[in-house]
Amino acid sequence: MSDLPAPTAPDRPVRRRLGRSGVEVTPLALGTSGIAGLYTPVPEEQAYEAVRAALRRGIRHFFDTAPHYGLGLAERRLGAVLRGLPRDTYTVSTKVGRRLEPSDAGGDDLAHGFAVPATHRRVWDFSADGVRRGLEASLERLGLDRVDVVLLHDPDDHEESFHEAYPALERLRSEGVVGAIGAGMNQTAMLTRFVRDTDVDVVLCANRHTLLDHGAAAELLPAALDRGVSVLVGGVFNSGLLADPRPGVTYDYAAAPAALLERALRIKEAAERHGTSLRAAALAHCAAHPAVAAVLVGARSAAEVDDCADRFAEPVPDALWEDLRATGLL
């Protein structure tokens, strides 16, 4: 299978290295919360087909997962497809900071966003021991002997992530257990602190570098570029608004405000005037910054994976950006 090319910059490498590590990723990556029943159930075979579609489309050098996604279901489903393949033919990232403990409370996990039985409960743990225990449990669910990247997952209110969890990741990297380390969050201030004050290889920034939210551009992206830290961009569609702007759609996991819906519709109209699509523009905007190594998309099916790959390969003319800037939309 060939790697998926990046369309808007023909000279851009097919893979980009994460920071100073030896880990390389494709510019389009698959996030796995969707195949773990985010909001609504996803049948097992449908989830497997989504992963197979990513492999078929060349999105094999970056799959991002986490114990949080479906209480381990994302890791189990991803691993079920990948572990039959040669280990050097794909790249996997998982996260630490939320350990899973068995629970007999019953019910479902929809309070946390996932339509799965609540067979476990999440326990915040950014201790050094928690990092190692969390990684060991993830490897067991994945059925793999190693992952390539480990990220601290949403350490927003956990100062110990700097003093215990991060040093534990450094040790794992120095021991060769993982290739690259970093943190993933929905905010930029703490990610910028990780970039400036630690030796992370990569940070995952969700929802803060999009056509509608330019928060990462102020400090995070310039700091990452200055320090040689790679940025992964998630939430490129702001949880739905930039994928299909319409009444009732979500923005940052809640109902989209009317003003933002109107803004998204105007950007969509501009994109179509220039012969492209809103989704293609959203992806191209995120991928364009030189600090960005990869853009993560969530998908629940093979059809959604194919659509994201097609939109990523769709040409986006420079005239669109000029139009958006001239009208104050970008």
C-alpha cells in the first residue's frame, strides 16, 4: 500500500518525524474514539472495516488511541486489526493518565460520551507508577509488544503530570520502551508549557487550531516551531460544525452558537465558490502550519475514512485563503 500524499504542498514529505525522535507519521492520521462508540454504538465489524480502510488509504503511520475511548474498546478494536500485520508497517499512539478499574455499577458510559456498557471506571493517575501500569494495560488490550508514542491525556488539573508522569515518560523513552512522548489536551496554555519547559517530542492539540478557533496560533505553534516540537492537530471539524454546518450541529461537543454556525456557513459558501469543500479547507488549514506533523480525523466507518482521505487530497486554491482573509473570516 502506498502512503497518502499531502495535496496542497507537493514537496511536503509523505512522512514527518516527531520532534527529534525516530518516529515518523503520515500527514493524515486516524483517531479511534469514533470506532469505540462515541455518542452512539458502532458494530464491531464496522469498526474493523474503518481501520482496514485507513490501512488501504495509506493512513497506517499514525493511529491514535486511548484507554478513555470506550473504556478500552478503541484499543481492543484497533489492536485486533493491527496485530496481524508486521509491526514496522504501522505507527500507534496511546495515552496515560486515566487508568481503568473494573466496576459492577452497571449501566452505560454515555455520561462520558461513549455508548458502551460501564464495565470499568476511570481513575485519574499521573503518578510514575500509574504511567507504567497504564501503559502495560494498554499494551495488553492492544495485543502489541510496544507502542510508538505515549501522550499524557488531559493533565489540565494535575500538576503532578509535570513532576511524576512526565519524568516517567522520559525514562520509558530513554529505555527504548517508547519512541516519542508528549501530551494531549483541548487547551493551549498548558501544552505551551510542556513545549517550553520539558523535552517532549510532540503535543496533540484538539479543537484549538481550526478554521473557527485560532487559539493555538498565538503561542503554541510558534513555541513548537522554535523548540522543534511536533504538533498533532485533532478536532479539525470542531466536533461537527466544520464537517456539516446546519441547525443542531455541535461545536466543541455542545450545541453550536448561532454566530458560529453563520460563520461556518459563510466559509462553506466561499469554499464552494472556489471549487472546493468546507471539509477540505478545514483539513488544509490545519495541515498548513510548519509545526504541524499530522492532522487527526475521527471516523466511525470505512466510508467516513474514505471521505476524509478524499477531502485531504482535494486541492484548495490559494485564492480561497485570500478571500477568507479579505472578508474577515480567517
